[in-house]
Amino acid sequence: MDRAQLLLVGLPLFLLVSDLFSLFTPPPPKPPSAPHHHHHHQPKPSISPETLDIPLQKPTAVGGVGYGSTVDINFCASCSYRGTAVTMKKMLETQFPGIDVILANYPPPLPKRLLSKVVPVFQFGVIGIIMAGEQLFPMIGMTPPPWYYNLRTNRFGSIATTWLLGNVFQSFLQSSGAFEVYCNGELVFSKLKEGRFPGEIELKDLVSKRLATTRRPRHSNMVESTSNVHKKASIVYSDEDRITSLPSDLVVNIISRLTMKEAVRSSVLSSKWRLFWKQFHGCLDFDDSLLILKMQFKVVNNKSIEVERLKFVDWVNRSLESFESPTIEGLGIFFDVKSKSDIDSWIKFGVSRRAKTLELDLTKADLSTASSGKYLFPEHLICDSSFACLKSLRLTYVDVTEEALNSILTHCLSLEVLQVKDATALKRFRISDPSIKLKCLELLICYCLEDVEISGVNLVSFSFIGPKINIRYNNVPRLANISLGGEYSDNKIVGQRFEPILGFRLQLETLILNADMKPKKFPQNNIPEFTNLKHIELVISRQDYSLLPFTSLLKASPLLQKFTLKANFSFSWSEVEPLYANHLSELFILASKWWS
């Protein structure tokens, strides 16, 4: 036997013997742990400089929330799972500062490992036979079989096939497909059982639960060594509710950022929180408008409205008596209430607590009686100096007179938003002092109005839904948003009532038309250019409309970015396409039915 034959036979045998030896050799013993008592002559440990990883989450105890705990991630190294394991390791070390995450290979079962060691021997054996079979077979007294000559015919192809198939089979035998996670010695996730990898949030929750069950006692001690001196650090884990230990002022501030109902419900979180809701100084919104809506649509019998009124009034009165905060952010009443004395007392409460917003929505449950019995806003309460803090006043289905509104605008020096909706007592509206801070004015569904005059150097937005009257605009240099609707936006809007809008063509940014006029009367030519208009919203309700005439308005708006079309009937894209300007960035179409 020459040297080549010895090499081909001896190398596989050597690999097999070395693998068997390493397979059955016991692992080296772990180094003994350092004793816990101090040695006077113990050499000083040398600490190599290294970069410290600053955790993203502050630890809740000395040494970190995961200090003293170990997570073992045993994965199949031959399955390319290392990337996933490293990602999970970094996540756990970030979420649980101080935790020790150990990555290790999860070996396959013993039979598969033994077979994987035989595969290289088989590979080299076949290759040796192909290369030196003519000498090997006679040595053992055999005649070369026919299959040997077949392999010999395509020698290099046979060798490559043997090598590739052997490697694939060996990789299969060495893979376990495992991704097993242990926390403090307990299995918390197994890919072999679940058939999938764990998610990061899922694994974090599993480890967190395990750490909670194995957390150390409250007064356990632990010795830590540093580069300069040995210190004894006491690790304290407490079951005390940390929310309870927060300062009272901070707790009240947190609660006041919730809604009123959420603040009251927070009393069950802690015994110390049981009465904090009484110091709530956010918006007190007493809202049962959903019940009113159900009564209007006959989902709930509106004959029970009297009982519901008593319940609502009692709820508001008892709640206001309980709140102890000297100030509140706002007060809102949303229900069909008839008791004038109760509503007056609620307004007094809000004003006395220096509320910044006040909203009354007394919409009727019975629409057949909606035109009678409205609550009249009390003018005598407006003289209170606390009204000066009010920034927003919204009145729905509340009657208010011209004198009362003038008094509001005079005494509420900080008022920025004023909305009057569905008021029948209001006949005239004028702003006598153009220097007031009012920024947003909304006069909606006030069909008894006969005269409106708007002025204000700070006014930015104006909305009007009402009768066919002439609205005069004086000294409104910042007016950028106009919304018009109702009878006011009928056919004549293209005449004398559209001309004032043209006066704002250099400053107007948003124009909303609840259009009841016929488009054929809309001017199709010679519309002056709206040089700053960016958004047009068109609300139409008549199916006999053609949208084509409105293209003149879009053509006159070179900076238009958004066009919104709302309709309660169907139309086709051929009608809408001419409205779509090339410079539009947004087109919104809301319709009850769409025809292609």
C-alpha cells in the first residue's frame, strides 16, 4: 500500500477516533467559586478596561432589575439561529439591566451525533475507492464490482456528488432545530414544542414573569467586589406599590390629565389614591348625549326622559359637591336639562373655579318640541370677574340675546372661541370692539338673525349657517378660514353675498361651502384669483347638480392643495375629474354611492 492509499484510509479513521474520544470525554470541572469571607492576603484582581453599556431603562434596585438572574438561550448553531439569539440577548440586557444572558449550542440527540461522525468516514472511503479501487480490491481478494466501473467512468462527478450529499446529510444530522430559553434554570420557551420563534415582546413578558416569581427576599445581601475596595451592598427588592409613593401633587397632576370618568375610576388603583379624584382639576365633562341620540331615533323610549333628567341632575350636583380643587380646566354639560336653577348653579361653579372652557349642549330628546322651552343664558352672571379667565364658550340649543353676547365679549377679556348654535332669541350680532382676542366665531343654525356685522383684528375663522342676510366684514385682516351654509348659501351667494368673500381672496386659506345654490348660477368666468387659497370643501345635497361649473373656482386657486367633496347621492368620476387640478396633493370624496 503506497502513501496515497495510507492517507486515504488513515485520515478518516483518525477523524473517527478523535470524534469518539471528544464525544465521550467528560467536560472539565468548573472552577471553584470564590469564598464569601474576606482574605487578608488575597491578591487584588486585575480588571481590564472595557466600555460600559448604559441601560436604556433605569434599574429599580441596586444592581439592576435582573441582577443575579441568568437567562440561557440554547440554540441550534448549525441552523443559522445565532443572529436571532444575539438579538434576543441584546433585548433582554436592555430591558432587564444586570441580567446575565448566556448563549450556547443545543446539540442534537446522541444517535444523530454518532451518525454525523460516520459520514466523513463514508465520504473519504468512497473517494478512496474511486481513486485507488484497482489496488484496494485485489488486496482484500475481491474482484472490482460493476458499480465501481460506473463510478470510475465519471470519476470527478462521483467524487463531487459524494462530497455534497455527505455534507448535506451531515448538516441534517448535526442540526437540532432548537431555540430553548431558560430563566434561572426553568424553561420559559421551547421552539421544539411551539414550532416557532418567540417574539421579542413575548419573550420579555415570559422572562419578566419568571423573574417576579424568583425575586429575592426584601432584605437579601450580596457582596460585590470592585477594582479598589470590597464593598458589601444590600440589594432591596420591595413589593411596595411605587405609584403610591409618588408625591400627592404629582399624582393629582397625573390624574387631571385623564378624563373625569377615568380620574374617578383611578381611586381603585391604590388606597392612597382613593380620594385623589376629588382634587381633579381637568375638564369636568358630564356627557350623556348618546342617550339623547337614542331617544331622538326612537331606540330608547323618550317617555322616560323625566326620570333620566332627575338622574343626570343628581349625578352632576353630587359630583360638583365632591370636587375640592380651587380651579378646573373646563366644564361641559351635554344633556336635555330643563331645570334653570340647576344650570345656573353649574355655570356659577365653573366660573368660580376659573374654568377656561364652558360648553352647554342642551339638545332636546323630543325633536317635536325642540323649538320651545330653551334655556336663556343668564346675563347677570357674566359680570362676575372670574369670567375673565374664560377662553372658549360653546352654546348649543341655548338661547342668548344680543345684550348677553355683548356683555360676554366685554367681560371675557381672554375669550378666543365663541360658538352659538340653534339660538332663537338672537336677532342681531355685532362686535363693537375690534381689538378683542376672539379668534374663532361660529354662528350656526341661528335662523332668527336679521343683521350680522363682523370685526376683529385677531379673528382667524368664521362659520355661518343661517338665513338670507347680508353679513358685513369690517377690519378682519387675519381672517383666513370661512365656512358658509344653510339658506345663506343659496342661489344668491353668487351675487351680493359672494362678493364679500372675494374681498378676502388675498388672505383666505380655507373656504367651505354648504352649497344649496344651483351650480349653473355659479360664476364660470372672470373669478378673481385666490392667491393664498389652499383648501376648498364643497358640501352638496341635491342630485340635480352638475359639478362642472365649480371648476372656475378651482382654476382661480393656483396654490390649492386639498379639495374635499361631500355628497349624499351618487355621481360618476366623469363629473369629478374636471375638478381635479394637477397641483392638488389631496382629493377627498365622500358620497353615499359611487358610480364608475
